[in-house]
Amino acid sequence: MTYSYFPGCTLKNKAKDLDHYARECAKVLGFELEEIENWQCCGAVYPQASDEIATKLSSVRALADAKEKGQDLITVCSACHHVIKRVNDDMANVEDIQTKVNNYMALSEPYLGETKVLHYLEVLRDVVGFDKIKEKVVNPLKGRKIGAYYGCMLLRPSTTMQFDDPENPTIIEDFIKALGATPVVYPMRNECCGGYISLKEKKMASNMVDQIMASASYKGAEELITACPLCMYNLRNNGTKEGLPVTYFTELLAEALGIKVVTSDEIRAIAGVDTRKCMRCGKCSASCPAYNEMDIRPHQFVSYVQNGDVEALMNSKSIWKCLSCFACVERCPRDVKPAKLIEAVRLSVIRQKGENYLSPDEIPALLDDETPQQLLMSAFRKYRK
């Protein structure tokens, strides 16, 4: 099936992963996204005033284009979906807006809200089906505890959006289950993060982000997924405390389907370090007690990430040789923390490729009478999912 696809402005620059993996996963799952020609930004915020007409026109143009092609319209961005679906509702039900918009646009045929607007997640649930997605998974995300962050725009107002139960949604949790991970339900998952006000009211937005992160962490989430670029920015950048990793739901889907490529930006995000601060002094490698066992040394990890050569790192034996002794972290004069980069790459290998350096079958032969429980736990923590 082919859908008219409205990507929106942010997916063309700051949220390329949300867009790219939506397209790639659609191919694997058997549907096509046909990008609307000459689409215009939806405006990001739904205009609530009843006399706002001009700000609705870009959405109507996209909706009318989909109608002309006889296609449903798909969005991926939460904000775009919210704006376009609500404008479509106006065009179907508010006569004054219908009349003014159609008079201005002078279409060959008046547009009256005929196009069906779907979010990508609705297509996964209602058209493809989560059972079929489960069958397509080649890299089950077992052991991952993932919280869904819905935010506000997908769910409210529920009479118009009709996406899921606004107070107790389940669509993203069911999506997470289909990929083999464990969904974590937490109280703040459907509360606003304050993204729209984060440019000016940073303190207010920061407080809201901290509450969401604390809520998710308390319930056991180890990472979050979202469909909203603005929420992604706010959750990643505006909390005052160390938060959970946040990725787009399309990235998670691509990972489970085996089509996701790990990028330097993702390694840096997992590690939480700035590789640009490295001054190439080599002190980290000079301090490393595992130096002679490594094919890529700590200072080289920083350079490889900075230069975008992540695949070489993921194939390196060094990720299994790092002692986690923190000598490089302690002695780095620029606070780059190479050990965190090595850990991030190792985790990516375990998560993306499903590779484990230690199997349960190996354990009996490795034990002796004095082996402490701590050694077993640390080995499984370091070498397995």
C-alpha cells in the first residue's frame, strides 16, 4: 500500500533519523511512503483561534494533495500529526473555516476533510499488525527496559486525535513488546514535557523534564522512546539532572529489524561525552593497563568516534578488553572520559548485533571453589545483554 507522506521541516534536518528509519522500515514491512511534492511546514502549533485561517492553509494543501491521489496521509512527527489532523477535523466539521479556506485556495474541487490522517504508529498497529512485526524481528531487544514517552500531542484532544486512550495509552507499549523488549509504564509518560516553551521558559521546561525522567527511572525504565522531535530535544537537553537515553521509536524499530547503522552521534549520546574536547595528548592510553591487549587504544577510540568510523570500533576486540578501571577517566586533562565511549560501543554491539562475549554454557568450566558472586555478576553485566 502507498501512503502520502508528510515529513515536516524538522525531519529534514534535526530529526533525520526519525524520517530515515521510518522510510527504511516501511520497505521491510511492505508499505510505501510517497512524499508529498512541495509540502510546506505545518506551522508546528495548531492555531486554536476560530478566526485563524492563513495558518491552516499549508496543512490543507497537503490534505488536498493526498485526496487527489486517493491516498491516506501519514505523518511521523507528533507535532505535524497533531496540527494536520486537527485542521482536517476543522475542514470536515467547521463550516466557517471550510468556506473561507476553500474560497481562498480556489481548488478545482472544494476540500471538506475527506483525507484520512494516520500516524505511523497507527499503521503499524492497525494495518501491518504487531504480530507481523514480531515475525519480522531479527534482533529481539530482550532485556531492554524501555519507557514510552507519549507527551501530549499524540493523545489530546482525544475526541479529535482518536489515537489511543488519553489517560492509559498502550500502543507504544505494545510496539515495544513486539520488538522483544520490556515496556515500563510510568505515571508521567503522557504528560507534557514543556517543549513549546523551552526556548524562553527554560527553568519551567527543565522542571517538567526532571519530573518525567524521575518518574520513568523510579519505575525501572533504562531508556525512553518518543515520536516527537521537540520532546526529544527537550528531554535530552533541558533536564538539570542526568537523564535516561532517549531515541526515536523508528530507530528502535530499525534496530529490531536489523537495518539500523550505529552513528557517531549515537555513541556520543550513549556515552554522554564531547569528543571534540580531546587534545590528542595520549595520556589515557599511556595510563591504560590493558594497552597491550587492545587493537584500538583509548585515545584512538576518541578519534574514531570523532571521525565517524564506528564500524571499526564495533569490530574491535578492545571493547571486551577494557577493564573499567577508570584510569583514563581520572587522568584525562580534558574530561573526555574514553572509558565511557568504549562502554557505549560495547553496549551498541550487544544491543544492535546481539553479540555476547560470554554464554551460560561457558560458566561451569570457568568456575572454581573460590569464585565470588560479584565476579559472575560483573561478567554478565559486561559481556551480555
